[in-house]
Amino acid sequence: MEIKYNRQENAFMLNNGHVSYAFSVEQDRYLMHRYFGRSIRECSRISQPYFFDRGFCSNPIPEERTFSLDTLPQEYPDMNQGDFRNPAYVIQTADGRRVTRFYYKDYRIMNGKPELAGLPSVYAEEESEAMALCVTLEDETMNARIELYYTIFRDYDAICRHVEVVNQGDQELYLERLMSMSMDLPGTDYDVLTMTGGHMDEKNINRRPLCSDAVVAESIRGCSSPQATPCLILMEKEAGESYGQVWGINFVYSGDFQAVAQAGQYKSTRVQMGMNPLTFGWSLKAQERFVSPETVMVYSGEGLNGMSQTFHELYRKRLCRGKHRDQIRPVLLNSWEAFGFEVDEEKCLSLAIEAAKLGVELFVVDDGWFKNRMDDKKALGDWVEDKEKFPSGICQLAESIREIGMEFGIWFEPEMISPDSDLYRSHPDWVIRSPRHAPVLSRYQYVLDLSNPEVCDYVVRSMSGLLEAAKITYVKWDMNRHMTDLGSSYLEGSRQRELSHRYMLGLYSILERLNQMFPEVLFEGCSSGGGRYDAGMLYYMPQTWTSDNSDAVCRMKIQYGTSILFPPVTMGAHVSVVPNLQVGRVTPLDTRFAVAMSGNLGYEMDFCHLPEEEKEEIREQIAFYKDIREVVQKGRFYRLLNPQEGNRAAWNFVSEDGNTVVYCYYQILSEAVRVNLPVRLKGLDLDGLYRLQENGSYYGGDELMYAGITSEPVRKDFTSHIYIFKKEGGNER
């Protein structure tokens, strides 16, 4: 791992032996992107573009007619100097002008990785794990500087980037646009992969060619959203799951974002990612500094799977934090599909007793536990236990559940408020809204103004009392409403455009305080399911409820798409009732389990009313999962068959030590012409010998990876099979 500055070429290179990132300073002013890809020893000018005197291309240096910023592959481009592609930043001066001249000033190299004040980010536990480069651009007339930060890791094939703007003068500046990264790659012959969807239909994989236009993925919903995921992936045309070059860029942020791949007129591709300019703006006062969120950039020469492996390892080990990062996650039972809002003390205790008999380790009381919460129309914000439903109190319920051998968890939706609530009657000014219009209702809810520190203090105070008193060890943190009426009575008029980002800073501050106060609590993020499943939230909550759609067939597709970026250990996945409450499908219990066990296993059903044979099956499922969950939660994950493209799904896990393989195969619908094709496993030792636990037979790793496994077709819909292989030595039978 090293960061080199070549004085002769005025060029920088970051290299860790696996990936390299290179750029140079041209004309002593402008940053030119040179390379991001497989590790190379040097990046000289032999691969750089030739420049010509082209029509309509402005010349910032008059005597250099061949030099134009409109043809330069830039590293962090501005506007108003002749580059008519998307700028990375737009800064307005106090007199309303937007012409800037930020030129290269200097650089510094640091050991370790710098922290981002108030923001989630990938981290290094020791300085020896990473190195960082800070390149400074300065506008002497504006008396401001832009600092571009790059971090390279010793153990991960990733580059992290973020930007800081410093106002060194005595006049206020206004940030209109600030991308966290920008990069110009040669050529336009790429496919672009994004993930889109909606509520209960998250993380659909979309791949299309980049033509002479732009592909934009974005959200202005106040969160990363189920409709769009803050990532953009460029792929060579021939690249696939396990071969070809792939460049993945992911935003470590939970609010509004914009990701763009823009084809240039001279066959270049500009990639940018940052906060969405439609809802972002920031007044930067004299001597103040603004820090952008972080982007993670991953290169893979081994297709999408190679890219995913890097994201999985990096996020599992250096984005997730706290005691739960490395601990095995518990099997839980959530009360929602059993009782809905009609939850009470007697029902919970009866269900908990049954759950303990089956091996469940964590009992979670979902929505409906607090005062006046009979439906979704009231009481959000009033986090006081309902004494009619829980006459002995939540603390006593938690203690009773611990006595029968389980931990206790609870549901909150702390960012929202019901108009019919004591909190709203006391503090109507704490709601995000315009003073000129009645705010729009969504699910009978408004959004609390987390730009206001007093509101943030209330959220922490109202939650922490119960968390401490009841010794709660799990919190499901829900967020069921997107933002409308962007306005704040707390912020002055000139700062209203800051609300979207200040909301996120307020939310992150709440989560950081609660993480510090309650390190033993496992926080699980939720936004009507996967509506805020992003890297920013994983910094505070190491797992996310993947989707409100718990149907096994739908979940195959959702979990498959989610795995493009996020490891299975971050996915909350439950076995729910049938007919399924979302789609009405009746799926066998073993298939519901086979899908849910591919993440953090949980259940949502009333065990008390199940037939004894189903209880016994669930008891066996939980025992089976406990035997292999370390492989699922800490092992390497390989996608094999994409359910978004066909009638089958398959994936396999390989344990950290390589000695256990868990292979999951699913057939969605029965077929008249029974398909009988082998599936080739991945990640095994070619020279290893593996014993199939089901029948004791031995197979070589080479055979399993290249010949594959054929599963017997069954004349039944929604079938599954789980195979466990144990490595037992060399390839001799």
C-alpha cells in the first residue's frame, strides 16, 4: 500500500497491489484523471488522450489552442471555464456570482483514514490499514479552498473519496452543488447498472447500455428510498457475474442523492455522486468548513461478484461498528404479524413462552405498545407505555421474557409524529412544514424537524429512559414516511435549503448518541422495509429489515438484489404466515425458511396457534440455522442463479476458514418440461474434498465448481433444497 507523488510528471498514484488510482496536475492548475483499475506499477502518459484544436472548445490558456477543459478527463470539474459537462461543484459568492477559478495548490499524504465530522464513513482501526491523500484546490480571488480526500486500504480493493470546502475569507459563500466524487473514464462503451424499485419491491437490478446521453439515479424523498439505491455501477459490455471489469460506486449517506453517468461528445464517461442539488444548499460563513458525505469506489476484474465481495468485506468489517459487528446475531420473533396493533401483555407472554420452547433467542414487541396507539392514526411521538395493554409495565414484561431465556426488543418510529399526539399539541412548531400551507399528511404522520437540536434532544431523551429501565437489547427503528413541505421554523429563511442535509446530520447525531449510551443494543434499521437500506445507516445500525414484503418468492429477488452491495449479515429476513399478508401466496414452510435463513433469521407468526407438526418443524429449522449461521453471517456469499431473470434461484456461502459450504437452491414454479440443469458452485478449493452431509458422499471442489450439482425437479411450486458440504482434505477418494 502506497501513495506516490511523481514530481517530474506532477502526478499522483494510490496503489495497494490490487487496485491503482492515478491522476495528474496539468498546466500546473487542473486535475486530470488518468486511471482507476487493476494494480499497475506506473501510469505514464502513454495511455493519455491526445488534444486537438476543436470547434466550440474554449481555451483557458489562450496560447494553448489544443487545451480545453471540455476535452480534458477531469478529476473534479467546475463550470464557467469551458467544460459544458456536469460540474462537480457550483459555489456562489455573496454578490450572486458563480464564476470560480479553483486551481491546484498543494497536497499532503497521511497515514490512516481521516474521520468525517458528524457523518458515517468507512474507518480504519489502525493507521497501518490505510493511507490518505488530500489535494487542495484554491480560488485566491474568492479566498476559499476545496480539499479532495482519497483513501486507499491495505486489505480492500476500494478507494474512499470525500470533499471539504473551506471559506478562508470574510464573505459568506453559498454551496449550490457539491458532488462527493467525480471521475472521467475513457470511452463510452459501458453498461450501467442501477437498482430501483418501490415499497415491497426493493433492489431490482437494472442494466442498460450507456449511449450518447446520461443515466441518472436519484432521490428527493428525504431518504435514500426504495425507489432508487445510492449506487452506480459501470461494467464492460462483456462483464458478467464472475468475469470482466466492473467499477462500483456507493454513497455512504441516507438522504437525498444523485448519481450520474454522463457520456461525453469525445467518447469519455463522467461519473459523479453526491447530495441531490435539487434539495441541497449550504450557506458557508466566513472561516467555516463544510464536509461532504463519503463515496466508496470499488474496482473488480472478476465481474459483479468480485465487486460485491469487496463491498461485503469492507462494510461488514469497516463500516458496521460496535459489539454486534462481530457477534453472531440472534434468532428473533417479532409480534407484528401475530397481533398487529392489538398487542398486550398476556399475548406477548404466551407467545414468548412458546417461542422459547422452539429455540428463539430474542422477543420483539412491534408497533402498538405505547399509549393511545390503537391504529396508525395517532400517538407517534408519545413514547409512554400503555398501562391498559401492559398493566405490569414494559419493564416487567422484559424481565419476565428474560426469565424464560430470551432477550427483549422493542419498536420505535422516532422521526415521525402524529397530529393526534400530546407531542404535536405541545410542539406544533417541531414539524417540517411551510408556514404558508397546511402540511401534507402521509400515513397520518408528519416528520419531526431534526435540524432543531431541541427536537433531537427530545428523541434521545424519550427513547433512552425506556431503553435503560427495561434493559432492552434490540431496537427496530422504523421510518414510514417520505418528506414533503420542506420547511423549518427553526432555520432562518436564508438557510431553508439546508434543511434536507441538516435533517440527516440531526438523525446521525441522535444515532451516534444512542450508540454511545447503549452499546449493548442491536439497532435494526427499517423504512417500511428496505426504504432506507444504505451504507450510511449501517454505520449506526448493523442490520436492516430488508423489505416489508416477507413472501419467500418476492424475497428471493429482493435479497438477491440487495446482495449486490450489502452482505447477508446485514439483512433482516423473517419466516411469516401464509397466505402471505402482502401477496396472498401460500409457500411451504421449508421454502420460507430456506429464504429467510439466507440472512438474519426471524419469525413473524403466532406460534400458539400452529399445529404441533409445524412447531416441531420450526424447532428443527432454528436448530439447523444455529449450526450454520456463522457461515451465513460471516462467510463469503456467491450469487449463482438470478431469480429476477428466471424461474430458479441459487446462491452459496463459504465459511471464513473455507471448510463449510452452504448451498441453497430454489425452483419457483413447477414446469411441465422439467428443467434438469446443473448449478456450478463458487468459492471452493479446487483441490479440496467435500462431504455432503445429507448422504455422506464425497465430491471434489473442482467437480462442484465446474460440473456442478443437479437438483431433482419436483412437481410442486415453490420448492427449495439446502445442501451442506464439509471440506475434509485433499482430492483423493
